[in-house]
Amino acid sequence: MPKHHSDFNKGQVVGLFKAKLSNLKINEITKIPISTIKRWKKKFNGNSKLKRKIRTRVKSKTNDRTGRLISRWLLTGQCKSAKEATILWNKNSKINLSYSSIKNVIHKNGLVCRSKIKKPSLNSMHKAQRLKFAKKMLKDNFDWKKVIFSDETKINLHGSDGINFTWMRKNDEILSNNNNIIQTKKFGGGGMMVWGCFGYKDVGFICSVKDKIDSQCYVEILEEYMAPSVPYCVDDEKDYIFQQDNASIHKSMKTKKYFQDNDITVLDFPPYSPDLNPIENLWGIVKRNLYKNGPYKSINELSEAFSREWSNITPELCKKLIDSMEDRLKAVVKAKGGFTKY
């Protein structure tokens, strides 16, 4: 940015011009750059004062209506980027705007670009079940330190499934608009599946599973990986509660028989509630670290790396996530069974 000189400096230079001193001598006296002195000498031409050039303001091609229209395009998803908004505007308007002009309009109207969040598709029945569960657990002052949380997740050989972006106003909550949410279904697409569990004390064992597993396979996972994990996850091996989601294999007669035969209490968990299962946060941490060190050449290499990252999870992190359950339940109540930030 050019330096603005005071009227005193300019008057001093004008006086030195009249004294017919050289540019170098004026520079030594005033410390003003020679290039500036030369420019001023051209403007001087015997005038007693150096006047600043008055710049005429260029009339803006945009107005408030332009901003509202472009904002609506982005907020409703009609345009996904400033580039698309530029193309659409120039196609439908007699006044052409540049890409930089459109970006200025967007920022002037307080819009920012954020990554979309993935949330399950909730209907009114799901919301009612989630709300009922949250209220009951808060009322009973439920002891979450006794719970072993479990889940399956997909990991990809060449990184994550990608990030989708959305436009929103700076101070808006991302959950305030459904356009900011990617509604998900259980186990979409292929990839390596991993089962794992954790509790207040620490993480349990993990294992790789097939994309599609039946009840027999799930019972074997419970026998070989969940049961040995119990002493690592909770303090009292004989008094714990097992959490799982509502997948069909989790509700099958064979699975129920296994829990009955082994005297295992299963938490009555509401459907479509990953935000109430803190193991989802562990998956996220492990995957971010995993993909940071990728890509991987084979599934075996990926599996080994995943196991290393899982073993790096600390007991302190496990405790912090379990302690967050009360806040998660309150968030569900506040959202009336709807989406939460977790």
C-alpha cells in the first residue's frame, strides 16, 4: 500500500523545487523516495501547491437485490459454488458480473462455505423414540460407566468417501437447514468393515468383518472379541450393560439367545442414533489419523495401520467421551428428538 505524505511534506518539497535543488538533495533532506519526488515534480510545473488527484467513483453493478438473489441461490442449493452462481447470473442478467464480483457479493451478505454433516434419515417415530430414551436416561440418572459401546464402521483403502460443501450464514447453526445435512443409510457402498467396542476404562478389541454378516458371524464376534474386551472396558465384569444399534442381526433370535445364555444385559437403544454412541467419535479420530498417513497399498496394510491407531487411543479420551453422554441426551431433548451436533 502506498504511503500517504502530509501536506507539510508536500509544502516542504515544493519549497525545495522553487529553490532549484536536485532530486537527490531533496531526498537527503526530506527522506522522501526519489521516485515520489520525480512524480511530484511533473505535477508541480510552477504551481504553488501539489493537489491530490480526485478519483471518480465507479458505480457498482450490484445492489442489495443482487445480494439477496445470489444468497437465495446458494442457501437453497440451486447453486453449489460461486462459480456456478456467476454462470447462472450472467446467463439470466443483462449486466455481466465477474467471478470476483460474485464472491464479493457473497461475503458482503455474510455467507460462508462449510462441509456438510452426515446424519441418519429420521422420521417422526424415530424422533419420538429418541426423545423418550433421552428423557428416561436423564430422569434415572443412568450410570454410563457400566456401558460397553459397540459399532461397525467402513474404512476405505484410498481415503474417505469425500466431503460435500454447503453455504450458510456465518452465525447459523449447521443443523438449522436440511440442505446442510447428508442423510445416510446403514452401510452404503463397499469397503473394509471393522467391528469394535470401548467403555469408561479403555478400548476393547477390534476385528475386521465381511461387508454383509449374518447372525452366526455376529455371535462369533461377540464370543471372540466382545467377551474378552469386558475387563478392559468396565470395572465390574459381572455388572455391565452392552450397547449395540438396531441392525437386523443384532435383533435376531440367535443373537438374543446368546445374550440370554450368557446373562448379558443389552441396552434398549433408540434406532438411528449414532450421535448417542460415542464410539462414532473414536472412529472419526482413528480415520483422520489413518488417512493422514495413507494411502495404503493393500487391505492388510490398511488393517495393520488401523489397529495401530486404535491402540493409540488413551483411557483419558474414553472417559471424556463417556462423560459427554449427559450433554448428548440434553441435546436430543432440546432438539425434540431431532439431529444434534454430536
